[in-house]
Amino acid sequence: MTNAQSNPRRSQKENKIIDSAEEVFASVGFAKAKMEDVAGKAGVSKGTVYFYFDTKENLYMAVTYRALQVLNDYLYRTINDNREKPGIESVLSIVETYINFCEKHRLYSEVMLDYMSLNRSTRDGRDKSKLTTALIESLYYRRVQDIQNLPINLIIDEIKRGRKDGSIKNSKRPELLYLIAWACTIGFVKLNVAGGQRQTLLNVEINHWKEYQMEILRRILLDEN
Amino acid sequence: MTNAQSNPRRSQKENKIIDSAEEVFASVGFAKAKMEDVAGKAGVSKGTVYFYFDTKENLYMAVTYRALQVLNDYLYRTINDNREKPGIESVLSIVETYINFCEKHRLYSEVMLDYMSLNRSTRDGRDKSKLTTALIESLYYRRVQDIQNLPINLIIDEIKRGRKDGSIKNSKRPELLYLIAWACTIGFVKLNVAGGQRQTLLNVEINHWKEYQMEILRRILLDEN
Amino acid sequence: MTNAQSNPRRSQKENKIIDSAEEVFASVGFAKAKMEDVAGKAGVSKGTVYFYFDTKENLYMAVTYRALQVLNDYLYRTINDNREKPGIESVLSIVETYINFCEKHRLYSEVMLDYMSLNRSTRDGRDKSKLTTALIESLYYRRVQDIQNLPINLIIDEIKRGRKDGSIKNSKRPELLYLIAWACTIGFVKLNVAGGQRQTLLNVEINHWKEYQMEILRRILLDEN
Amino acid sequence: MTNAQSNPRRSQKENKIIDSAEEVFASVGFAKAKMEDVAGKAGVSKGTVYFYFDTKENLYMAVTYRALQVLNDYLYRTINDNREKPGIESVLSIVETYINFCEKHRLYSEVMLDYMSLNRSTRDGRDKSKLTTALIESLYYRRVQDIQNLPINLIIDEIKRGRKDGSIKNSKRPELLYLIAWACTIGFVKLNVAGGQRQTLLNVEINHWKEYQMEILRRILLDEN
DNA sequence: CATGAATGAGGCTTCATTCAT
DNA sequence: GATGAATGAAGCCTCATTCAT
């Protein structure tokens, strides 16, 4: 409440710092990222960074928060664009959108996966050591928690719509369909995006692969084969 | 002489240290792992760890090397067990084996994914900063490079066998099929294993999910389009 | 901005650290000097030392830089004091000044000799191993390079002046005379200063020795051959 | 007594190690020299090095001891060669010999100077910290002490002979003459040898410089001008 | 609010030395 | 006598974080 929205100048600087943080995290990873570099790239002092973000972890969560926001924007737009079309088209568009999102914002996809691991192991009460306590207590961690389910719900709702309008024949639970689609997509992204921007892997055209993957998803939703 | 195989006693201690390293890396991650803890858990002194593994990075690559070896063992065994069966069964078994491998050796799956990113970005000549130079120069990095393609080749060969014996109808290139299967599997594992060991995600039974995923894969392989 | 001159407070602390470094280097030598001790003696933390001087080597070069500066001060003053006198007197005063300088600042003389070796072997491209790369890359190494020739030039100019005003009869090249004088002086200093502050060596009064050495130098300069 | 002379095989290995130590010390200096490298270059194990030389310091003193021995050999030979000639010629030859010795065995000249500093500061009871206690207690340190004065005495004796046979006119104490000559020589060597093997310094031909230095020494001994 | 100097715990790594085989 | 694996003290350096100005 005291944050992002209240003061425009403040919000502006905050965003600049997050921009910078994204650059740094993306190029060297969290562990090797230096707060000094973040400050430098943002054109502010280290103290300023700490004024807005109490810890490095919190800054990381701020990036995660933004990732989720950006993803949501992507999703809302896609869903809106497909409002008139049958649900299956919307869902497939969402998948493509997600892939595009990951390709364009490589860091965001990593960050979100990190968050998931983090979140999961927190709930399990397992090895807290892995995740700094600071992280869990950070302001942005809570903010992220508040919106973490938005994308999932959006997508599942679209699947449900497809079921209703009959474009999706597959009768499995929407959640299961969601997981299947998500897993394929994450795997695809992980193999491609995470590492590089090569046009081929094992001499397979990335685009060819992507198209086939989409085709498979469509069939799954249509429950054909 | 510097190798793990030459001297049994030496090899034994080397392995003990890698065991220990796995524990530590698994519980706190590479960045937060302390060489001292590795030494402690292995029951040796810090110096000894450095006697066998020159750097922390090299130790990490040693774990990666072992991960690949273990995976290979799994694969060989699976392939052998399915020698008499049609190729499609072998391939599907391999996928299951891979999932089991990841579930059982969570660290190994992470480590291998890390290696892939590393390897990819190295080739692309991108952000070397992200990956320590020490890593690329490490002895084990080269060792890993030598065997990195073994699993891929094994699997692709099985797909080819399935094509030959007619059990796999899908006429796409084996490499493409491999990538599709691999992506699904990695995504599945990433969503499940990476985070925790819960029995459900979004109230979906993991086993149910897995079975459906396997079914889809089978259909893909059987696809005659 | 990183310079010693910009911020007075900053410059002050920087100097305090160099003071401290001199003490430590002087008493235990570079190799055994601990950065922590330097910090302690300067009344600051280890981190602060590294804030001002990135490496131990750079700190050493900072001392060298100061040594050259101090020597220059000595020389300027001596030359100025002898402005009205014939060149030969100036040159001989310079030699005495140099000896005094070395006696008073034993460390400085060692440090300067070290620098010479370093510099020489760098140019020759020989055994880089001996001299840390860090040393050559240090900020202060470059600074030192910028002023290393000042003393030499000052002295040679005075020799030339002596030649012009006829007080120095010796017709050899000023550079040669400089080297001769320098060698004698360095040797004298090395035998005396480097080791201790005893009043005799081989039962020879140091002062007696020094006077004779000066007398010889005078004769050389007066030499008309 | 238990050493070098008793067992030929032993003595041989000992010498090989010292050979190796010389190489290593010469190329990287004492501080950076690693016992492992010494062992490696000598073709023996680290344990063996320690069998013969209890500490790194002792090994260094062994090199020093050898340096003195070699210098003595040079001196004896020179003196013998000049037995029939007037003392002044012998003394000047000795100086040349010493210069040659230093040029040929750069390490030896450094080592001997180091020893002097060490020895001096030990006697003065000053900063013991600088020199490891281990050094002073080392076997070879004592050995060196036993023969440290040999060269000095040899030279002074030759100066005395020159005085007696009338070839040296200078009536100063032989010790003083020795110191004067030694200082010049050490300075010359320090400026030349210590750093590199360039043919010129300040565009002065080294040979030219050396000849002039010798000429000056001759004049000093002749007390001419 | 912003700055950037200062801190100091913490980690990796080195290497002289020891000692069981 | 050799070997070389093992030790562990010691030191350099990093960097998140704090705080006086």
C-alpha cells in the first residue's frame, strides 16, 4: 500500500530499479548478481535500492511479481482477443502466448519456476535452508502469493468454456488438461529458451517442433487420435 | 592416474566425497553449498576435497558426470529388459524410467538441466558471465561432454527400432519424437519433482496425471498421420 | 573521483591506510603481510581497505607510488636549495639526499627496487609468473609508470647543468654518469640500509665510508679525462 | 656431517633437489615457490624433499649455501689464475668474476643478498617477525654462517697483497676498499642483472658502463685521479 | 529521500607439513 | 628410504547490508 501505486515519482524509480534488476539477474543469475550492479544500471545508489527493496531476495520477488503481472496481461489480452472464438482456440492461443512470453522474457519464466519450487518446498516444510528466510518474509513474496493463481485460474476457466461450447471434447478434468498442456509447454520452453536461441536442436527446426507440439495439444483437446 | 578408476582406495574416497557433495548440493543448492560441509559430511578435511576436486565447480560437474552415468545405467537396463519387446514398449519404458530417475534423484535432474543451459550458452557464446569460467575449464566438464550424448542416442536408437519393427507408426523424424517426449517429461518432472513430493497438484492425482501423460505419448507414437 | 585528491575525507583515509600498509610491509614484507593487519593498524575494517585498494598488489603499488612521490619531493627541494650553486654541488647533494631518503625510508628504497625488477621483467616478457598479473593490472601500477622517470630526469638534468656551467668536467654522457652514481649509491644503501642500522660493517665506520664514497663521486665528476 | 658428503647416492639426490629448487625459486621467487613443484622438477616426491630438507626455508638456505660455495670456487680460481700477477690485477679480476657470477647465477646473487639482510636483522634483534624462526634454526643456516666470511676474507687478503706488492697505492683500510668495490658492484648488478638482460639502460651500452666502472675502480685502487 | 563509505561475516582456495603404507 | 594422500591453519577477497551525512 505504501508502495508502487502511491507516489508516481516513487513508483517510477522503483520500476527503474526492477528493470535494472531484471537485466542483471538475466545476465548472471541471482547468485552472482550484485546489488551494486543493479544500482549502477538503474542509475541510483546502492542505498536507494535498499530503500525500495529491503533485501536482494525481495528484489528478486519484485521481479517475480512483475513477471506474473506481465504474464497476466498477456493472458487477458489473448483471452479477450479470442472472446468470440470457441474455447479451444482460446486455449491454444494461450499456450502460444505463454511460449512467446517465455521466449521474450526468458528471465520471467525462470523466475516463475523458481517461485514454484520455493513455494512448494515452503509448504512442504522441507529444507528451509535452501530458501532464505528473508525471502519468505519479504514483502513481495506475499504480493506474489496473492496473484500466483490468477494465470492458472484464467486458463482453467477458458478450458471450461471450451468444454461448455463443445469445442473441447476431451472429458478429463480441466485441471488435468491444464497440467498436461503446461508440462509440455514448460518442457518445450526449458529445452529451448532456457539455454539459447538456436534455430535447431538435434537438427530439428524449432518452429517445426513447436507446430507439431501445438497440433498434439489440439488433438488432445479434441480427444482425437 | 588422476582418474577415479586407477586406485581403488582413491576411487572410493572420491566417491564418498561426491556422495557428500550430492547431499549438500541437494539440500542447499550450489550457491549456498559450502565446501567445508561437503568435507565434513564426507568425513574428510577441506584439503582432501580439494585434493580430488580442484574447484567447487569441478565438484559440481563431477556430480553431473555421475548423474549421466546413473541415467545411462537406468537406460541400458531398461533397454535390455525390453530387448525382446517391440520398440514402442521400450521407448515408453524409457520415459517411465526417466521419470523414476528424476523422482528418485531429484538433484540429478536439476544438475543435468543446469548442464544443458551451461552447454547451450557456451556454444552460443552468450553471457559467459553467467557460468563461471572455472566451470568450463574443469576436468569433469570435459568428461561430461564426452558422454552427454549417450542417453540421447540410446533413446533415438530405440525409437528407430520401433519404427523398423512397425510398433511405432508415427513417421516424423525420430529426433522430433524424442524432443516431444523429452519436453513432456521434463515439464512433468519440473512441475512435480522440482518442488516437492506432494501427491496432488491442483487436486489432480499425480499418478493419474502420469498415466494420462504416458497414454498420450503412446498415442503420439502410434499416430499414423 | 576514484582519485586520492577529489574528496578530502576520502583522501585522508586512503592515506591512513597507506601509512598502515607501509608499517606492515616494512615489518614483515609483502608476502607475509596480512591485509587484516593493515586494516587493523589503520583503524578500519578489512572491507574498507578493499574499498580503496582492490588488491594487495595494488596497495603495494600505492606504497610504491608514494615512495616515488616522496623521493621527488626530496629531489625538488634539494635541487631548489642548490639552484644558485654549481651543478656538481647539486648532483652530489642529490646523491646524499637519496642516501638519506633510503636510510629514512627503508621500505621505500626496497619498494622502488622491486618496482624496477618488476618493470624490467615485464618489458622483457620474461617470467611473468614471478610477478603477479594482478600487480601489472593494478591501478597504481599505471600511476607509478607515469612518474617513474621523473627522478631520473631530474637528476640527469642537473648533471647536464653541471656540464654546462663547467663544474662537472667529466665528458661522459650524463646518462652514464647517472648510472655510475646510482649504482654506487644503491650498492651502498643495499649493504647498509637493507639489513640494519649498525654503525659499522667490517669495523668500518659507516660515516667514514659514506664520506669516502662521496669523495670518489666528486672525483669522478671532476674527472677531465 | 650426516649429510651431503656421507652417502654418494644420497648426496646425488640432495643435489638434484637443490637444482630443482634453484629453478623454481629463480622463476617465481621464494614466496610463490611450491614445494610440490620443486619435488616435481626433481623427479621425486614431496616426502623426499622433506626427508632431505626439513622446511622450505632450509631448502632456501641450502641454495644459499651452494651459492656461497660456487662463489668461492669462482674466487679461488680467479685468485689462483692471478697468483703471479700484481694484487691489483687480482682484485680487479675478482670484481669482474663477481659480476660474471651474478650475471650467470642471478638467483645466487639475490639469495646472498637475502641472506645478508636476514643475518643482519637477526643480529640486530630487530623484527624477528620478518624472518621465520624456522629459518634461523635450519641446518643450512648454520652451514652458511660457517662459510659466509670466506669470500670477504679472500678478497680482503688479495687487497692486502696488492698493498704489499705496491700495485695498490690507495692507503685506506682494505676493508673500506672492499666495501667501496662491493657496493659499486652490487649496485651495478642490481640495476642490470636483477631485472633483465637488456643490452642497454637509458641507452647506455651495458658493456661500456661496465668498462667504465672497472676503470674507476682501478683508479681508486691506484688512488689516482 | 539519496548517497556511498564502511562493515565484517563468510567462503573459496592454497600449500607447507605430516605420516601411514 | 620413498611415496603421495591427508591435513588444517591461514589469507585473500566478496558483497549484502547499514548508517552517518
